[in-house]
Amino acid sequence: MKHWIFILVLIGISCNKKSVPEAWKIVCFQFDQRQCETDEWADKIKLSYSSEEKKEKMMTYLQSKGLEIIRVGYNPKFHKATCEACDTCPYPHRFYIEMNEKNLMILKRMRLLNLSSCDCSSF
């Protein structure tokens, strides 16, 4: 009987279960659009679009860059005052995104204006 228990323990130890990969963390970021529409995506997301159109177009654009976007938020009046220098100053609006953390390096390489992490409940 002791031999059977020993054999069962050895079999249990030798059976190596595949480890389940840890789920990717969901993170949120915010960023602005540059004055004079100098962002790479400015021609795809026109200033004249509605808030809903801007969110939809931004999601499509970011997904085309390989990002796994869950949702996009938009605040048309985030900045109360802005400067008017091309490529360095923001328009009044701000975009928010909820995404898979594994795409963080892709996002950082995009050089988005004022890119910073934010609380996902803020939009």
C-alpha cells in the first residue's frame, strides 16, 4: 500500500501543469491634439467632426497602429486656455483611451502630445 501512495505522489509531481499566462492589465491614458493639426492622425480626425465621430475615428486609427483599444473618451473643453504655437500647444479638447497594457511601447512611440496615465473612471 505504501508503494502505491509513493507512486501516486511521484506521478503527481511529474505531471507538470501548463501555467496559465497572467491576464494583461488594463490601463488608461490621456493626450491632446496639437495646434495647427500637426499630429500624424489629424487628417483622419477632422476638427469639424462631432465628438462621437472623433471617438470612433480615433479608435480606428489607434487600432490600425496595433493597439488593443477597449474604448475612447473625448472631452471637448478640457483646456480652459491654450496657446497657439503649432506642434507644441494643444487644442482645447482631450482624448482618453482604455487599452491593454501590453501595447504600452507602441503607444509611447507615437509621440502623442501630453500623453499621461489617468484613472479609467475619469472618462
